[in-house]
Amino acid sequence: YLMDLEGFVSLCKRRGFVFPSGEIYGGYSGFFDYGPLGAELKNNLKKMWWRRMVHGRDDVIGLDSAIVTTPSVHQASGHVDNFSDPMVDCKESKQRFRADQLMWAKVELEDEGDVGYVSMVEDGNVEAALNKAAKKLAEGKKMKPLIIKDMTEASEEEVALIPSPATKKPGSLTGARAFNLMFETTVGPYSDAGSKSYLRPETAQGIFVNYKQVSYVMRQKVPFGIAQIGKAFRNEITPRQFLFRSREFEQMEIEYFIDPDADFRAVQEEWIEEMWNFLKAVGLKECLMDREVHEGDKLAHYARACTDIIFRYPFGTQELLGVAARGEYDLQQHAQASGQSMEYQVPGQKRKFVPHVIEPSLGIDRLFLALLCSAYDEDVVGDEKRSLLRFHPCVAPITCAVFPLMKKPPALVEKAQALAKQLRQRGWNVLYDQAGTIGKRYRRMDEVGTPFCCTVDFDTLEDDTVTVRRRDDPLEVSRMPIDAVARFLDDECQL
Ligand code: ATP
């Protein structure tokens, strides 16, 4: 990577992509505001996903369900009882940690036989935990690792010996306990047990509870999918790594309903490929992507299989999206709790069944960050280092900039403004700029990832042609009739 995470955080702020939420009050951990360019980029990602997954297929339809719904939904889905992360408290500092990311090592010094414990937050990174233990305890001496585990796997005696990462003192940690990640809220004018509800922790449940209705109204035949884009909320114990783990985020999810007799692994594979191709098409670097299959106790309570697409972020390789096989779990839970049948009647047959579900679930904020990481580039002109964002034209916040070569004569300005207006009317996000030298204006656009710049010059006044400069091929400036620019953008912005 040309830059670490701090670099991306500061670039996002400087260029108007992402601000810490409520920054004038010092920010608010786990919440972010998308600035003007960030909002454009994020909207484009959503548009492209919807276009491809919903409009581009005849077996997927869209939905937009409520963020707050009856708590019965999240009771039935198991979220009220099970949607938790293990948490450890530091009794002295009052800090809290995710127990499964708090690694500890029991090590023995080879020559002296001394045994020591070290704990630290390293996002579950075993190797890092060991290296740190080696450095701290042994100070260069030879050391034998006896145990390396996370805090969910520590006995009471061990907990008492492991030093807290906050105070560095043994004896200040508690054992791990479950912490429910759902945000609670109250609905209506009274605040009592009966008014309690939740902000949804995933968009999926809104799809499950509407599945029957949607399949009737839209006359869908299994297999079919329902797609939804929307906010989700999780009271993460330790929000960190910028947009990667926040407390308010957005998901793009599909619940794809299949015949229980179908080969669910084959359908899951198709969706993994569909998602992989989408990520590639919007501009993620394939060399930074990989797959990870979840097994055993890494599977969520509802899943029978799950494969993640993981991405190499500047802070390590982590989950970008998951494609889970949820079986009939959710629909059966809602059938039991509501008393309503969730069976699908096969048209023209006696056969009925509760469909099984394959769920591709993608977090937009994690995609946004992965896209920035993929697009960031630097070049050196003279002895000056400059940065660029090489966004694909279909997601770039500004698709095209329009410049008059100079501020005078007025005819140049008028022509350029008319072109900008014409392109805006065609639906493009266009930036008009007449300030500074043309070189500086190009540079400003490279920095925010604008793929095309059109310049109106003196020849334009003669023959109605303009120059089009490509960010990724700045020396190949082409000339085209003013009226051809919109078509050119149409062609270039195909996904
Ligand atoms: P993790 O293990 O990283 O906490 P998860 O497995 O709990 O993630 P899922 O429940 O599978 O995540 O959620 C589906 C998708 O939603 C994830 O792949 C991710 O893109 C996104 N997502 C989940 N939690 C967050 C979060 N706190 N901030 C941003 N995006 C998130």
C-alpha cells in the first residue's frame, strides 16, 4: 500500500468524502458523515448494484422495509437472544474489549522456565500476539509458546493472571460475557417494557417477513430473490478501522429463495461469482480480493454454510461480504412465532415447501473503503508527488468536468456553461470550473477521481469541437464535436 489507514482517513476528510460524525463536538465513535463526494460515490455504488442485481435479472425484485419494526421480528429471528459478541471488561479503566479479538499468550522462557501471560488487542492476530509476547516478556531471550488463545478461552485462574491491555496489570479483567449488539429504542409516548423495540441489525429480516406477500403480489416462482439496500445498526463493542466497523452502516442484501431439494452449494457458488464479478466491475483490484470459507463454530447461529469475499485493507485482510446459506431457519422461525404459513405452493402441483435461502450480504461502507484503497495512486511530476483516485467512470463522484480554457472572452464561458448544463440534463454529475490554470484544474479533478475533463477553447468557437482529456491517459487528448460528449460518456460509463 502507498498509504496507511490514517492516510486514507485524512484524505477522505480533506477531499470531502467522509467526516467524523458531529466533528465540531469532537466526533462520535463508530459514526461517520459522508461528505458531498462520498455521498455521490456511495449513491453510485448503490445504483450500480441495484441496476445489476435487480434490473439486470428477471429473478430478483426490490424491497424497502422499515428500520424499526415490531420487536416480535427480532425475537423470532433469534437476534434478541443470540446476536451478541463476547465482551471482556477492564474493572479499573472501565474499558471494554471484544473477547474474541483479545489475544493472550502463555509463554515460558526456555533457559529460566519462567512462565508469563501477555494480553493485547490485535484483531485476533495470533502471530502478532506471540511476537508482542516475545518482545515484552523475553526481551530477546528464547521463549517457548505454551498457549495462544483469545479471551473467550481463558479459565478463571488464567483471567486473574492475564494483564489488562488498558492498565497492564493482572487481575483487572473480567471473564468473557455475551453483549447484545442491537440498539434499543422505545416507540410511542410511554417508555416501558411494552414500548421497547430495536434498530435492525441487518436488513434481511424485513425481507423474510415480507417474502410471502411479495411472492404473491409479484407472482414470483421459486427460485427468486428479494433485494434490499438500507441502513443497519450494531452497537459494536470496539468500532475501529474507520468505515470498516462502524455502529451505523448500510447493507445491500439479497435473500434468494430456493427449492429445499436444490443443490444449495451450487446456488451459493453462483452468488459468490456474481458478487465477485460485481466487485471487479466497480473497480476493486482483484489481486486484493480472496475467498474464505467459514466452518464449524465460525458459522453464525442461522447459517449452514458461509463463504466470505475478503479484501486486503491497509490494516489486514478482512471480510468484505458474506454469502451465507441460511437454510429454512428464518422462515421457519417466523412461521412458528407468527402462526402464519411460510410455505410456497409449487404452481400446478400439490407440492408445498418452505424455501431455503442463499444470502449475499455486502456492506456498502466496507466496499467504499475497499474502493478507495483500490483507486488510490500516486505519480511524480518533477519533484512533486501527487495523488490520484482511479475510480471507474460508472462510480466516480464527478463523471465529467467542463472547463473554458480561459475566463475570457465571454463566448468561451457561455459555451462551456451550456455544455455543462446539457450534460447535467442527461443525468451526469458535472463540475464546472474556470478558476486557475488548466493544468491545476486537471490536477484537482485527478485528486478526486474524475475520469474525464472537457475543455472549450478557441477552436470550439470556430468548429464546435472540444477536447476530452482522460485521467488515466492524460497525453491522449481527443477532440470531438460538442454534441458527441454525452454519447461518449454513455459509452464509457457502461458497467
Ligand atoms: P464481522 O465478523 O466483521 O463483524 P459479520 O460477519 O458480523 O462481520 P455479517 O453479519 O455477515 O457481518 O454482515 C454482513 C455484511 O455487513 C458484512 O459482510 C459487512 O460488509 C457488513 N457489516 C457488518 N458489520 C459491519 C459494521 N460494524 N460496519 C460496517 N459494515 C458491517
